[in-house]
Amino acid sequence: MIAAPGQTVALVVFGASALGFGVAVFRTKSMVRSALALLGSMSAVGGLFLALETEFLGVLQLMMMATEMTIMAIFMVMFMMDPGGLGQMDMTHQKRAAVTAGVVGGLIAVALSALPSWAAVVVAAPAPSVQLHDLGIELMSRSMLIFETAGLAILVAMIVATTIALAEKQP
Amino acid sequence: MSGPLLLLTMISGVYLLAVLEEWSATGRLSLSTPVVRGLAQLSRESLVPRKPDRLLFELAPALLLLAALLAAAVLPLAPGLMAVDLATGALFVNAALAYVMVALVMAGWAPDAAYALIGGWRFLGQLIAYSMLIVMPLTAVAMRAQSLSTTDIAASQAVLWNVLTQPLGFVLFWLAAMALAFVPPFDLPVALGELAGGVFAEYTGVRLAILRLARLVLVLTLALAIVVFFLGGWLGALLPGWAWTGVKTLAVAALMLAAGRYVPRLSPDALLEWAWKLGIPLALVNIVWVGITLLAVSK
């Protein structure tokens, strides 16, 4: 597939901002800034999907991440001792292990992108409405069991979490 | 269609809405008020709190405006009269509006002030109440149109508007839209008289002007969404399509603003309780109802 020039520019811009925001997540001591930087990174990935002509995935990514990252932010604020990062508290630990894990993980990701022989790239992406239709058929046929299982698991987790959060009945 | 024309339509819509807002708050109907108020606002000093998160403080008003404008971009005023026609339009409206909450949480966190902080996090709780009631009625609307495209959804109501085929979804979506636009009685994040302005409390001058403008754009966008999804969009007799959209949108927006004059503000816990214990079950009933009617009609 030969990309249009605008598409290539969009890919580079969104890719670079995804990485840039990703770095920003670890460069700040403020929990809220960190969570919002992660949101920026995830939204840039949504932009990447849009640039790659997968409209539904892009819009879904933009929608889901806004809520998820902000809810994550409030939990980080609740649980951390210095959520604003104003106390200059050092919150890192096991630096050597973390660096090693990061480098190894990064190398594996690069290897996975290069090593397998990917199937031929499609010449032209199907129209967005066709993609939507195909995705619906996929969700209601082959992938139904996977999604239903995941949905049931999440429902059970929600019920259990609510039960645990309820006030204790015994004295 | 040309961008400048759409922009002009948006600006005049917001202006008329500003007149209506003044009327809903004070009972005075005056065409010049928004100009006077706007100029007065812009000439005021733009204060910055003592220890703000400066980046988020400056970003929040712009993000709120951007989110509302992006959502409006995919809603048609007439066939073909829209900024972008997406196959996933209805989902995109929702995606863009999710950033309203992000902007308010940012605006609440950034000034390092108690009232703003409570207002911002409150709106996150409010999102938990309203977001399902935005998505689930939209699902039923998309079911009838068999499409997520906003143009297709409006066109699918040629025979009968969605407000008549799925009244339950209409009421739920309307209330959720009011909660999303944080207009009274759902104005929990700003809550004048209780949080002294909440997320807006620490903003002054130009920044406050942008926040207020963004809120008006948001109300207008949501009124337009209600019109496109439930009130037949541009469909109507005699008048041209865009005129019908304009009339309906302003009427919906006026009703949204007027409601706040007569209803007291809900408390956050009451809002969540009503939304989850009553709203979501009713939204499910609506989806089942629409499914049954669609099957019955297609047979």
C-alpha cells in the first residue's frame, strides 16, 4: 500500500507524540500530570489508528482512554502520599531491575515487529462503513465466546468489588 | 460545505444561546447583553492563582472548547452540511464529549484550590452517572438507522421521529445531555452558592470568558445532538432543512436552560443513585423495546 503524503506526515506526528507523551509520563512527579500525559500518549495512538484508516478503532481508543486515564488519575491521587509532586518525594525503586525489564521488553517488542513474516498488506483499506459491518459480524460470530467470557469476568469482578466495599454487617 | 459558513452558523447560534442564558438566569430578554457582558469580561484582569499547575491551568479552557467543537463537527445541519461526515459519527460525538470531563478535571486540579478541586472530581463522579445514559440511548438510535453515521440516523427518521418510536431513550438522553453540559439542576462542578463557582472559581478575565464560551458551545452541540438523534434533524415541512435544524436546536437549548430555573440542584449521591438504579435499567428496557419493534416492523 502506498500512503498519501498527508497520511505519512500524520503517522509521523502521531507516532512521535505518542512516544513524547510516553516519556513525559515518567518525567513528572505529579500524579495527575503523569496520568494525563499517559492519556495524551493513548490519544496519539488513537490518532495513529485514524491515520491508518481504521476509523472505528481510532474513535473507540479516543473515547475509552479519556475516561479510563482520568479515573486512574483519581485513584493515584487517593493512594499516593505526594500526588501533586510538590514534596519532591522520590517514588522510584528497584531502578536496575526496572531498567533491565524495560530494555528486554523493548527488544522483544522490536523483534516481534520484525521477525514474523506478516501477511501481505492490503492494497486499499475497506470503507469505514464496511469495516464497521465486518467488525459487527466478527463480534457476533467467531469472537463471540471471547468477548462474552471477558464481559462475564468483568461483571463478576464488579459484583465482588461492590460486595467487598459494602459495610461489614458483623459487630 | 464551506467551513466559514459553518463557523458563522456556530457563532450566531452561540450568540442567541447567550441571550437565552441571560433570560433563563435573570428573566431579562435583551439582544445586546452578550456583547456588553463579553466586553466587560475581556477587560477584566486575568489572575493566576499563587501555585497553579500552569500547563493544565492554561490547557483546560482550550480543551473544553475543542471537545465541544469537535463533537459539533460531525453533526449535520442539513444533508451534506457538516464539517466532517464520519461513518462512526455517533460514536465520535461520544468520544469528543469524553474530553469535556478531562478538561473539567484539569481545570479543577490545576489552580491548587479547594473548591475547584472538589468541583473537578465531582464532575468525574457525574460522568459515572451520565455516560451510560448517553451511550445506551445512542445504541438504540443506531439500531433503528442500522448505522453510526449521523446523516443516516437523521434520515432514518423520515417516517417517524425517534422521539415517538423510542420516547424512553429520548428522555434519558435529554437528561444525560443536561448532566454532560452541567446546566442546572446538574451544575454540580460549578455549583454557585455551594462551591462558589467550583471549577470556574479560580478563573478570571479572558480564561473565564473562554470557559463560559465553551460551555455555551457545549450546550448548543448537545441540543443539536438531541435534534439529530431524536427530533428528525433537518426533516420538516415548508422551511429549508438547515432552518428546521436551527429552530429545533435553539428550542431544545432554551428548554435545557429554562429547566434549571424551576428545579433545585441534585446532590451528587442522589444523581448517581437515580442514574444507576433507575436510569440504566430503563435504558436497557429501551434497547429491548426498540429491538422488538424493529423485528416486528421488518417481519
